[in-house]
Amino acid sequence: MKHKKRFLPYISSLISSSIFGLSFLFSKKALNITDPFTLLSLRFLIAFIIMSVLAVFKIIKISYKGKPMLTLTLLALMEPITYFIFENYGIKFSSSSEAGLMIALIPIAVAILSAYFLKEKLSVKQTISIIISVAGVTLIGIMDTSSKGQNSKLGILLLVGAIVTAGVFTILSRKLSTIFTPIEITYYMMFLSALFFNCISIILHVKNHNLDTYFNVLTNKDLLSSVVYLGILSSIVAYFLTNYTLSKVPASISATFSNLSTIVSIVAGVVFLNEQFKLFQLIGSFLIIVGVWGTNMFSLRQNPKTEG
């Protein structure tokens, strides 16, 4: 049993990365129908409602009494709220290759922050493995010439903001895992995100004089399926698994798994959107897998008694 528990954080991280990877496909479909803030508001509203129902029927247990809510609020503000704003507008004002390159730097940022704030140190082999994984994502980003995006200093600056917020979120989640359960962290994230994005979306609808159409978008089957996937799997399940992983393994190791979402998104594009699978994507995917495998394999050898 202990042997199986040892691998649970890595399995959960693999699943969450796969879910996040597929989310690009559903987001792309939904954004052809509605705007980003409406999509985010519906996504997190559904997530919050479902988790609230589960809490009412005591299927999940949540208690914040006597716990540091200010720090938890900071975590939720970092991600999903600020991260999604920086990422969405960063991608809008930059090319896909620039965006892919910048987002690939998140594991490195997490490794640096975790070494400073959490005193988590990586071995030389683990560091090399992280660099290999990041190199794979970087290769895919640089070689991807399908985007017609424009170079923009604003876009790069916003993507730097996404890197920083993702790094801070990862550190805070790891730190708060000794106080809050993964469910408690995830539920508060959904609550604050639902509140924030719905307020913004309502203000925009009022400004555009179309508040009566706020929920009309849900009559579209493609949009509804996307919102359900993003709300339940990408928000509740994936973020719960991410927070669970961060409660069990070092932040830098957990962050490395995020690069696997790039591979999943490529495969999804090939299978569902009939996109071409190119040689550089194959090489980049191989580097990502080798890097993730190396980071975690050397971690297991170095720390055979992973928390479980």
C-alpha cells in the first residue's frame, strides 16, 4: 500500500496535466462563440456550484475556522484569477511561439522560487532534466510558425506576469498544504474566481446593454460542452489534483509535469482538429517526456520515502 501511495502524486500530476492539455481544445471552441470573461465566469460558476452542492451533502469536507484566509486569498488571486488574465491577454498581444516559450519557463521559475522560499533543492541530474523538458517546449514554440501574431513588448510583459503568478501560486499551495486540505484550497479558488469573473462579466454585459443574454450562450451545444469540461474537469478535478500533488512532492517537480500539457494539446489538435503532426513536435515531445521522466525518477531515487 505504501509503495502505491508513493506514486499517487505523480499519477495525479500526470492526469491533471492531461486535463489541462485538452482544455486548450475546449477553450478554443468556446472562444469562437463567446468572449474570454464570459467563458471564465461560466466555467468557475459551474465549478463553485458543484463543489458547494458536494459540501452541503457532506460528500466533501470543508472548514476554514481559525485558518489563515488572507494567505489563501492571495493564492486564489494569483491563480486562477491573475494568471488567466495575464495568460489570455499575453497570448493575444504576442505570437504563439513567444507565448509557448514564455510559459515553458514556469518550471524554472518555480524551481528558483522553491529553492529560495521553501528551501527545496534539486540535484544536478534533476536540474538538467528540467532544462531538457523546457527545451522541448521551447523548440515547439519557436518552430511553430502557424500563428500570425505580432511581436509585442506588452505581450511579453503580460506573459512574464503569468510566469510570476504561476510560480507564486505553486509556492503558496505547497506552503498552505500543511494547513488546508487540497479540497479546501480548490473550493476557495473556485469561489473567489467565480465571484471575480462573474462581476467583471456582468459589468461588461451592462456596459454593452446585453445583460439579458448573459446565460443565453449556454443554449449552444458546443459552448455548453466546453463550459462543462472546463468547469468540472479543468477547474475542480485538475486543480484538486494539482493541489494534492503539491501537498506531497516538491514544487519544482510538480511544475515540471505542466510541460506534458503541451504534448496533450498537440495530440488533441491532430486527432480532433486534423492538424498536422510535424517533426519538430515529435522531437520536442520526446525531450519533454525525457525531462519529466528524469526529474521524477531522480527524485524517487533521492527521496525514496515520498510523502504519501
